[in-house]
Amino acid sequence: MSDPEVKSNDAQSSSEEAKKPQIEPIRMPTVEEIRGQDIWNNCAVRSVVSGVMGGGLGLFMGMFLGALDNPIMQEEMTTRQQIVFQAKQMGRRSWSSCKTFAVMGLVFSAAECTVEKVRAKHDMTNTAVAGCVTGGTLSARGGPKAACMGCAGFATFSVLIEKFLDRYH
């Protein structure tokens, strides 16, 4: 081979090497990362965290929705009475929403985690079952018919949210 041919072959091989993606070494998780994953994989921890976060969400939603309530006797109330009424209404609404969303987060997370561990699968069925358990639990005070409707409604809602978020391909 002549010298120009060697140079052209070298240029071709160097351009092919540049096109190949770089292979990065696998990074092993640290001890702290493994401990964190083990803690988060515990259903009790996951459920309590979801309950606390749900309670926080409910608190803020209750404050917002409570602020939108108008007193019935608004024309006859002074400004001070309206402010006091509004503050009490926001407090009641916030506490009620806080409890509801905390229970909802706790029950849904516990049910989904438990079903996932028992079935050893991570799919849409877990979400549907957890939604059914949550809806049935939240509406159980209304009797069996209400519990069945709550089960069906919350399961449907949960599956639609999962489809929208596209967590399962």
C-alpha cells in the first residue's frame, strides 16, 4: 500500500470510532443509596409518607376552597364578622380535606404496595385494585352500594390517571 491509502484508511477508521457511542462503566450504588432504596421499598414507610403528603395537599386545597365559600348572610355581616367567618370556614374545610386526603394517600399507597409485593409484578392491575380498595374504604360509611360505587369509580379514575401519566408501557 502506498502512503495516501494508509492515511485515508486511518481517516475512515478514526471517523468510525468517533461515530460509535462511548461505553460508560456501570456505576455501583453506594451503601447510602442501597439503604435509601430498602427504606423506601418498605410498604409501611411508603404508606405513611403518602399519607403525610396527602394530608398536606388536602390542607392547602381546603384553605383554597374554603376561601371561595361566601357566607349566606353576607349583606347583614360587618367586615370583621365576614373575615372571622371566612377564617373559621377555611379552618374547618382545611382540616376536613387534610384528613380525607391523608386517608386516601395512606390507603391507596398501602394497597398498591401490598398488591405489588404479593403479585411480584408492577403493572396496571395493582393500580386498579388499589383504587378499588381506596374508593371502597372512603365511601364505606354510605353502605355496601356506596362502597361498590366508590370502588368502581376510584379504580377507573386511578387507571385513567396511570394511562395519562403513561407509567406502564
